[in-house]
Amino acid sequence: MRNLGIAGVLVAALLGAACGGHSKPALPTVVTTTSVAITAPPPPQLKFSKPEEAVRHLILQWQAGDRQAAGQAATPEAVAALFGKPAKQVQFRSCDSGASASLGSDCAYRYDVGLIKLHLTNTNGDWKVATVTYEGV
């Protein structure tokens, strides 16, 4: 009889293992993702010692479609005004020959059949475009 008791326990153990017995249920798999925004650093501050340098930089950045870099040479209002029209090939006309730190300077570029007029101000030897207007376009 004793053999039958041990055999019964073994059969019960084998059946329990085959049917899952006392094993723990599988845990669900959890996957998490993290996204990190990568932003470009702001462009370096530039100083323009002549009005022509500032307007040239601004026009080149406009033609390149780079508003942030355009802001190195102009006020946000001037950048917005310039970028308000499509960038095209332009032709430099002139800047005041008597540019004065106290009065500022005015420059002009030919744009289609009209002009882009840029007024610059000087703060501590640094020229920046303060306003941009279009004439005749």
C-alpha cells in the first residue's frame, strides 16, 4: 500500500506540473519610450562696425531663409518685415556716406521694380537694422 501512496503523490505532482501547477502567471511586458527635444544653440552674437556689414548679413540670411541668424543684424520687427516678402536676388544701391552713430544710417537695395529701404541704428559701435520697408513693390 505504501508504494501506491507514493505513486499517487508522484502522479499528482506530475499532473500539477503539466497543467501549470503552482507556477506564477507571466507578467505583461511594459515598454517605455522617452523623447528628448534637441534644439540648436542660438547663433553667436555678432558686432557690425559698419552699416554695410549689417545689411549685407541681414540680406544674405534672408536669402538663405534663416530668420534666427538674420536676427544677429536686425531687430525682430525688421526681420519680420524683410521676411514678409519672398527672398529674391537683390542689388545693393547705397548706404548713407555720412552715417552717424547719433542719426543712424539708411541703405537701399533694388528689389524687382522697387526698393528695400533699411534704417540702421548704432549702439556702442554696433550697427543693427531697425526698420525695413518696401517701396514700389
